[in-house]
Amino acid sequence: MYDNSKLFEKVKLNNGVEVPSRLGVPPMTLFLQNPDGSVNDYERHFFQYRGENVGLYILGAVAVTQDGIAFPGGPRAICEADLAANEERCKLVKEQGALAINQLHHGGIFAVKKYTGLNPIGPSADVGNQVLKDKNTYKEDEKVLEMTDEQIRNVIKGFGFATELSIKAGYDGIEIHGANNFILQQFYSAYYNRRTDEWGGTLEKRMKFCLDVLDICIKAREKMNRPDFIIGYRLSPEEPFENGITMTETLQLVRELLKRPIQYIHCSQKNFFQETKRGEGAGIPRLKVLYDEIKGRCALVGVGSLLSAESFNKALNAGYCDFFCSGVGFIVNRHLGKYLKENKEDEIKDEIDPDHPELYGVEGPFWKLCVEDGDDSWLPKIKGKHNSPPNVQKH
């Protein structure tokens, strides 16, 4: 038996907000919403129980503008009409005792015309279209268009509006989605961003979009007089391709983020103990490199293949993270928080039995994705099927 009692300690953030535990549900794309982004029973059933004994429950990929929708039925915070759906999602999570965090998202070059009615947009059209060709998703009538200055500023405003809407809906905070190759990462990466204007070129100019988004979210919090409202930032610390982000660039971004009143930084990666590959801190676990840079000025959220009491215990004892999230763990175990807190290690599963859907509270399109159509690099293993190691890292 592993002593994971520390996982259920209360944590006070740098703005005085007390989080009820260190356990977190990371942002996940569920493909469960109605076509207009509103809540349905599939989604309601998924939320049930998963907030038990959880500190931060981060709801994934909420679109901030129409041109940023990247997923079927994706949740959104684009206009006042989206308030009711956000209120309901927030209530479903908070009534279980967790803090509800709304992850604000824009797909950039990975937005989908079928859902937006618009061509995808990004910092640089040529590289965006090449990326889509490499993924075999390019269509001439859906090609990426390079963002105009007006479009860039409109997306930034969208993050500000979505922050205000999240406050009105009752959320405890927002997470800015700066990871997983979506729009903020596209602007910061020299691989994706080939611009030569004020939004690209030097590292400082590539960083401008990210910081302007964070600043407008902070201003929205100030406008609503909510200093207790949490603001987090999710990032992918490294890119594998030439001219991609290395830990050196990530640490430079982190230093700028820390100059602002931000409550946490969330590191998106496949494995909690994944080591830095390039740049500053090479060979050292990424989370340790980030933790040593942050020095307690804000919290650090970690994720990656935490699927058992043993893995959580190992992560806790590593000593370089404040919150611990498990995507696959919460898909396969809707009572994961209860099992960990009550030391019911034998109850924790790491795969889905397709013959018993009633065990999971996973229904509709997301169940089909998990057991039939999914990319098993980010979804759970399926009983009786050969899978690659699971990790929910998509969002």
C-alpha cells in the first residue's frame, strides 16, 4: 500500500485561494457536446463522480472565437448565448467539491472549416498548409490563411471576453491553452511562425501574442474585480522539429509569465518524468527544470501517465510539482479520487473493457472514439487489444 495522503492536502495559491487537494483532472476533448456546443446527457454523465476529492478540474478546449473551433460540438465562450452551457458545466463540477477551471482555446491552423464555416487561420500560411499536407488533412478549399493584424487582435479580444464569461458563469478560474501545437504555441514557435512584422521574427516578437493574451485575461479579472479568480497557462515545453521550441525558449517564456499575477503553469507531456531533450536542462526531468525556475512564485501542474497509486506516489515523492493530473486515469476510473484517497489500489484500472461500458460513465461519440476510432497514444488501452502506452496529452 502506498501513502498518498499528501495528494489530498489543501494548497493555497499565490492569490490566497485554497485548493482542496493536489489531485487534478486535466483538460480533455470529449466530443460529447451538442453541435452548438451546449451540454447534453452524455457530457453530464461523464462529469458525474469525476470531481470527487479533486482540487482542480480543468474543462478542455473551450473556443474563444468562431474561427478557432477545432472539434465537433466543441464547447465555446464566444458570445453571451454561451453563458448557460458554461454555467451548467461549472455547476456539475463544483457541486462535487472541485474548483472548476475553464480552459480557453483557439485551434489556429488546426481549426476545422466544417465547424467554423471559415478557413483555418494561423501566423504563417505556407507552413500551416504544409503541416496539414503532412497530416493528410489538407484541402484546397480549406487551406490555412495567414492572419491579418485585425484577426490577431480579434482573437486576443476573444480570450478577454471568454475570461469575463467564465467569471459570470461561476468558474473559479481559466487556463490559457498555450500547448499542443494550438494557436499560442504556433505564434511562439519559430517553426510555425515565419512572420516578419510585430508578431514574429525575434523571440520577443513571437512571444508577444502569448503575453498579450495573458494580459487581456488579467485585465478582464481586474475589470470584474475578482482577484480570487485563478489564471493558469498550459504549455508544451519542447517541439521535436528543427527551429522548434526547446526548453531554453520555454524558460524564457516562463520568466515573462512570472512577471505577471499568474497562479499556475501547467506542463503538457506524455510522461510525468520525461526528461528535457534540447536546450537548458537537457537530461533533467522537464518538471524539475520548470519547478527550479518557478521557485514557488506560482504553482506547477504536472501530468503524464499517472495511472496507479504507485505512479502517483512516485510523482509525489519526486518533490517538484504542486498538482498532479491524470487524464486516462479519470477516463477509466470515474471514482479515481475516491480510490486514491481510501487506498483502494486494487480498484484502479488502467484499461477499458469494451464489453462493459456501464463501468465508466463514458458514452456516445467519446465511447466510440475510445473503443473503435481513437488514437491510442492519448486514449486508454483497450482490454485484449495491443496498444501503445496511454497518455492524455491532446489538450
